[in-house]
Amino acid sequence: MKSIRRTLRRQLLLGLTLLFAGLGTGLYFLIAELLENQLDQTVESRARLLASLVKQEPNGDLEIEMTDEPMPEFERKKKPEYFQLFGPGGEVLARSKSLGVQQLPRDKKIKARNDRAFFDVAMSDGRPRRAVILRFVPRLEHPDEHPTAQATKSLELVTTLDRSELDEVLWQVLAALAGAGGALFFGVALIVSLVVGRGLKPLAGVAERATGIDASSLNARFPIEGLPDELSAICQRLNDLLARLQNSFERERRFSSDVAHELRTPIAELRTLAEVALKFPDAADAATAGDTARDALDVAVLMERVVNNLLALARCEAGRQEIVEEPVDVGAAVHEAWRPFEARATERHLRASFSLAPVTVKTDRALLAAMLTNLFSNAVDHAPDGGDIACELRTDGDKAELAISNPAGDLDQTDLSHLFEPFWRKDAARTDRDHSGLGLTLVAAYAKLMGADAAAFLPEPGRFCVRLRLAAG
């Protein structure tokens, strides 16, 4: 398993090491170049000084004063220096006594920089030297006596300068950079370890807290205060996730309890009917037997309705409910869904008003009919006697908006968040035997499956409304 801590340490240490190694290498070559340029200037100055000792007579003869001047550096036996003067044809015109039988290289492949070229050379004593080839034209002797005379002979002078001290300095610089680099490496390793450890400490705390969260402690939350911005955003999302999980687990627990509660009463009624019939088999006449059978049938129908609704809800949540889209006249579907409730509405003196714009949507006809049936059933059964039910259909942009409202004085804003939960009813005692509390839950599930929106709200105090938004077209 990969570790962020180890990965950060390794990558930071490698990156910083490469950076410092590159900087150290660049610094070394910069120092080496500067020092070598200084050495080149020194050996060039010596070569030009020697070249100034060569003169040309007006008749073309050369006067070389190199061997006449005292130059101890070219004569000593310990750490001597060398020079050699070549004529236009490559002949040797003068040389230092220190050369003995040796010859200084006159490398024709060296490209001159203006009138000079630098190179390294090793002599018989094994000491490294820096050499320069200086191409020059000797100055005229007594130019005032022969103003028309010109020096035309180009000579080459090769001279050397010991570079062992330079090499020793460069080695010292290299050793110093290597030592500083080693110390820097260990220092950086320590700093990276401390910084990464301190930077990831909050993450370790979050991980430790996360290990203690299970299904029984979903009410726990990650602290946000004092965390880095990046980690606080993650913890906030985790807290939101825990809140959703907590709500989901609580809904599941309530769902299990509600299912048991919904089925316990009809099962108890069936058991009672069966026990009475078995205990007094001869006491029941035909009329009593018919009443018992009708009661048992009503209980069975209620249980069947609950089970069928649960199965439909399970199919929606599992994505197994088939959708067959086709053009549907919403107004016609509304009238067709209302027809079975007309008698019940008349019986309770309910006034129904319809304001339906001509709208066609592409949706599943059966699911839309089931949604409308549930909504009208809720409206008719929960509206008070003599109340009114309003159904309005209109277009809103590319959406068809259907709103069904009815009086509901017992609902308030706090109830709206529970209306689409399974088995939720305002009546906590569940005395309503005609509704199982799954109608609006199925409406929301079908709407989600069809890509529609279902929302419940109180447009005014004491009035409840469910609004469906379907894609028109």
C-alpha cells in the first residue's frame, strides 16, 4: 500500500537533491571558468610582454631580445616556465633554456580567437600548464627613419604558465561543494521529514477519527476548526456524507418499524377472525359467516395494497421498473384519473376545479396515471367536507407544470420534509385505514424515474399543494 508520507518525503528529497546538485555543478563550472579566464589573462599578458621584445629592422631582419633579458622563470630548474618563438614558416626563432630538447606544441587545429588561442599542455616534469599561441607582427625598429617601411612578417609565440595551483583551488572548491552538498542533503532530509510529518499530522488525526465511525456512531462529525483549507473542505464533505448516511439509516430503521406496524394490525385482525371462527364453528349463521368473510377480504385487500406498493417502491429504487415513453395528453390523463373519485368527492360535497392548458408530454402513461391516482386519492380523502380541490396545468418554458391542491389545516412547514417518506402520516396513531402512507413516496419515486420533479409546499396557510414538473414535447 502506498504511503503519502513516504511518497512526499522521497519526491521532495529527490527533487531538492537534484536541484542542489544542479546548482552546485553550475556554481563549480562558473568558478572554474572565472579562474581559468584569469589564468588565461595572465599567460596572455606574459606572452605579449615577450612579443614586445621582438623587433623588425627596416631591412626586414628580426631583432630578438628575449634571450638577452634576465627571465628567471624561464631559466630555473624547479617549476620552470617555457616559451618558443616560431617564424612565418614554422622555424624556431627563439626558445627558453628551460625547454632543453622539448618542443612546445604548435597545434594547427586550434582555432585562434582574434590573434591568440589557449590550450592545456603537459611537459616532461608532469605538471599541468596553460599555454597560449600568440600571433603577432613585430614592431618596427626606428620607424621615424624609414616612415614608409612596414612590418609584414607574422610570428607565433607559444608560452606556458603553471596551472597546478589553479587545479588545486578547483579541487578545494569541488571538495567544499561536495561537503556542503552532503551536509545540505542530511539537513534537507531532516527538514523534509519534519515538515511532511507536521503537515500530515491533521490527516492522521482525521484517519484516526474515521476508524472509530461505524453504523452505530453515524452522529459523529469531523472537526473543521484549525484544519488546513484543503483538509477542512474534505472533512466538510465527509460530515455531509455522514449526515446523509445517518438520515438514510434512520429512514431504514423507521421503514422496518413502519412496515411491521402496518402489517401487524391487519395480521392481528385476520388471526382474530380465524380464531373466532374456529372457536365457535356452530354458532355462526350464514349472515355472520358472510360478515366474517367480508372483513377478512377487506383486511387482505389492505395488506395486498401495502405489499404491492412496497414492491413497486422496491422496483423503482432498484431501477427495475420499466419505462415506456409515448406522447401523453396530460389534460386527458388528469380527467381520466379523476373519474373514479368523482362519486367520493360528491359524497363529501367537495368542489373540484380544473384549469388545464393543452399540453402533451413524452412519458410513461401508466406511471403518470398511478401518480395522478395517488395525488387525487390524497386530496379527496384529506380535504375537509365541503372543501375545494384545484388542479392547474400550465407550461413553464420547456416544462409542463401540474399543481393539485386542497385544504389541509393540520399541516405545517415542518411536515413538508417528511411527506415523501415511506409510511409517514400526520396521524401518529395511524387510525387512517384507507392510506398506508406510501402514496406520496411512490409519487416521488415515479417522478425521479421519469426524470420529473415532485415538490410539496404550502402556497398559503391551511392549504397543501403538490406540484409536478414534466418535460414538455
